[in-house]
Amino acid sequence: MADLHVLSAVEQAKKIHAGEITSVELTQLSLDTIDKTEDDINAYISVTADLALEKAKEVDKRIQSGDIRSSLAGVPIGIKDNLCLKNTKTTCASKMLENFEAPYTATAVKHILDADLIPVGKCNLDEFAMGSSTEHSAFGATKNPKNIGYVPGGSSGGSAATVAARQVALSLGSDTGGSIRQPAAYCGVVGLKPTYGRISRYGLVAFASSLDQIGPFSHTVEDTAHLLTILSGHDTHDATSLQCDVPDFSQALVNDVKGLRIAVPEELFGDTIDDAVLDSVKQALDLYVSLGATYDVVSMESIKAALASYYIIAPAEASANLARFDGVRYTHRTEEADTLKEMIIKSRSEGFGDEVQRRILMGTFVLSSGYYDAYYGKALKARQVIKQDFDRVFNDYDVILSPTTPSPAFKFGAHTNNPLQMYLNDIATIPANMAGLPAMSIPCGFSEGLPIGMQFVGKVLDEAMLLRMGYTYQQHTSFHLQEGNS
């Protein structure tokens, strides 16, 4: 029983469905593990123990009667705390929403409930998903389970850390500019951002609506494939949700890359990338070549403009989306104000942290009269060029491969006083969001006990290619099974 937490989600589910264990037993083990490790990790803002055990009892009854609703039925899962779950707190790690209880359930969360997965709690994050380290949370920073002196990445740091700490085998995060893939790389787990519109955003508290996507964390690409199938699908509540068939992504788990053509952007293999990261990714490329794939170094000049244009578009959308949090309705309200204007100003000043305020100010500036065309308009044009650059490369190649991050995880406080240096951590992940493409990070090595991540970017709706690449790699390596430093 004690070793169950190190099994993959698929392996856990098979034991439940075979009657070897119950969902209640596995859920209780997950809750016990959280209880033992949370003081060190701080992966959760709230733990929904009663809800989880009640759900697990219902699932056990269904399974015993032969009603198995999904390949992952009965398995515990963590949920990033910017995804709504009815009658539970959804704080976005902000004082602004500290006491807000969601009146409805996000579509992605509804999918996992319908598939009989067990939500054990709401995971910590950078406030309103704005950050790259999960240091910007009103409820304290999350620690990296591989070495608690280092950040887990962000903004989905809690979701990555809970999987890395073996508290759960699965979790949900959101990715606006790399917020699933970057913490996945830092924590040594698998993180996937799907094609924009593949998974409904309904019930995800918006940061930048044209960039945000929900996606899974796990230890294995196999688990990711099964969870992605459950999460995907058209949703009439989301105008950006794609009307397309949902494949069984487990069919993409093929241990074969023969004949695949890999593009390697030279812009992501330069002096800004740590030597240990470069060595690990190059070794992975050599492995793919030995298995029958080919690769070429290509130039993608638009990548140089991705970071700058992202930090115009994302804050601009954030400034509009966060305007609703004004202290008037369901948010934090100051106790010291004589006028409505003063109440709104003080409520927002008290409720929002420094990083959120910084991005609201940036976004409001670039949208303001006299600056819209000079900044926001140009950023939108740059976004089109980025999309065209990806299209050009995908005319000749099946997948794009790069490091996920320029370096392994950094120590707490290393970039706190230098926002620009912090933003550079997303240099490899942002382009996929700007183009709306699917991208996945998997562990491919270690540097001084800290994980290193490798990223795949695929064509629109071609998550299957990413899963195939990742699955094949994991069949020939063991980095996803190694714990690193504890």
C-alpha cells in the first residue's frame, strides 16, 4: 500500500479497476502524503478532503457494479486554484479572491469529475497566474520537491510540485506563456499545453484570454495521453472552443520515431542556454537519430520578437480581464474609504500583489490613447509573423524540439528584484502560445540534482505527434522515474 503513490496514474487505475485496492484507500493515501509533506512543499491552497473521500466512495460503488467511466476512474488529482470547482474556494492565490467560493464548475474540471477522477485540493500558483516561480502567491511560495531551496517554476508551480512530490499522480494547470511546461521542466515531470481551443477555458479565471490554455501534469507521457482525452472536447460555453473530433490519445503511444523530421531552432540553442541544458537536449537528439529520426538546425527569427510582443499582449489582456475585480461585488473590499473611487483604488491596491499590479499598469499603458498603435498594434503584427514562421517550418518538419527553459530551477529570491530576468525564463515556451500551437515538456536530464526539460512543439491539433515523441523517449530513458534531490 505504501508504494502505491509511486505508481503512474494508469497503473493506479488498473489496480482499482481490478479490485486490488479501492479509490478510497488510494485517496486516503494521497491525503496522508499531502499532510506529511505540505509543510515543506506548500503545493496546496486548500485541501478538499471531505469532498474527495465522498467522491471516492461513490466511484468505488460504481466500479464494483462494473460501471468504469474512464481509464483513470478512481485516481486522485490536484486542480490549479484558478479553475472553478463549485462550492469550493477559488482564490487565484490572491488576497483579492481570498474568500471567493465558485458558484459553478469549470468545464475541464467537470470532465474529470464525469470521468470519476478524485479532486483532492486546489493547487498554489503565482497570483492570477502571473509569474514564473510561484513566489508571487498571497498564501506563500511553493517549494521544488527536488530541492526545497529552489523554485518549482510557475505559474502552475503547485500543480507541478504536487506531482513531483508524489502527493498525486495527476494535476491540472494553466499555460499562458509557459506556465505548465516551465514548472514541469523545473520539477522533472511531464507538462502539456494543448492547441488553443482543444480544451475549454470556461471556468478558468482569465489572465490573457487569447493565450490561456488548460493542460495536464503527470510523470509519464502515457498518463498525459489518457488525461488529455478526458479533458478535450467542444464546449458551447466557450466561444474559442474548437469543434473537432476528440481522438483517443492513448493510440498515439507508439514506440517509433522512424522517418520523423525534427526541426531545431538555432535561436534556442545559443549562449543564453545553460551548458548542462544544451548537453542534455543534444543527447536526446542523438537518441532520436539512433532510433531513425532526422533533424536539422533551422532559423526562426521571429522567436527573438516573441518575448517582447508577449509582454505587451498578455498584460494588455490582463488589464482588461482584471478590471472586474473592483471591491464592489465579490472581491476584497477595503475598510477605509470615504468615496466610491477611493474604495476601488484602495481595494485594488490592497488586493493585488506587486507583480499583478505591474502587469495591469503595463497593459493599461500599451492600450492607452497615443500608445495603442505604437505598442499593442505592433505586437499583434509580430504575433502574425510568429505564426507564419511556424507554418513555414512545419511545411518541412513534423515537430520542433528545443530546451524548455534556459536553465534548471533557480534559488528563491534570485530574480525577485529583476522582473526582466524572470521573464527570460519563458523565452522558449512563449512562442507556442503566441501561435496557438500544442507543446509539451518532458524531463531529459539532471544538473546537480535539478531536472532539465525538453520541449516539443507540434502542428495545430497534432498533440499525437508530441505524445509519440515523448512516449518513445521515455521507453528508452529513465529520467522521468528518477527522483533527484529530495
